Amino acid sequence: MNYWLFKSEPGTWSWEDQKKKGAKGEPWNGVRNYQANNNMKAMKKGDLGFFYHSVDEKRIVGIVRVIGEHRPDPTDEKGRFGLVDIEAVCDMPKPVTLADVKSDPQLEDMVLGNNSRLSVQPVTAAEWKHVCALGGLKKLP
């Protein structure tokens, strides 16, 4: 299993919006960055990801699961980019902020702290476990 981080502006698509979609999930479309698109190409069904609110909040607020692998994004008129489908798994009991990540020596290499603009990012297994612990999850999803 691999781990990821999906960034969204809460005014555009929020964690609450994602949770409302239930088990049918939602396509993660509109990505127009080649590195982020390549990250989605590497995703497999069952991979987990953090759901991150960007802009003013800058915090990890939930956990999602990949339920549909990479396919063409119908919102991309040029046909260069794709999407994956994700579903909400659980809330992060205590949201983990960008400041938390940047100040934690165990997360010094985490992409979020070094390239916070990338919309879809890989997360290592060690980072996943540590962030879940910081977020107050008693049991890892």
C-alpha cells in the first residue's frame, strides 16, 4: 500500500463535501500539474491519503481511500491529465497543520513541508504513521 496527500481549497471542495459523497466517492479531477498527475497514475485501489485543506486553514482534516485508479479527466479538453476516485474514510480527530509538519523533525523530508503547492503528493509509511499519531488516531486505517 502507498500513501498520499490530496490538497483542496475548502471553498471549492471541502472535507464535508467529500464525506457527503459516502461510499460512492468522488473523482479527484481538475489537476493540471504533471507531477501531481504522475502521482495519481501510481495510485492503486486501496491506497490511503490525507485530505488537506489549503489556503487559510493549511491542515490535514481527514483520511481518504483510492477507490478508482487513474483514468482520463473529462474536464481536461486537451486530454493530457487524468483523475482518480476517492472516498472519505475518517476524520482526523485533531487536524495536523502545515506548521506542525514544518516544526516536527520527524517530518523534515515530508513533501508537504518542502513543496506545499503540489496538489497531490506522496507520503512515506513512516510519515503516515507519525501524522496519524499527531492527529490523535488511536487505530491506523
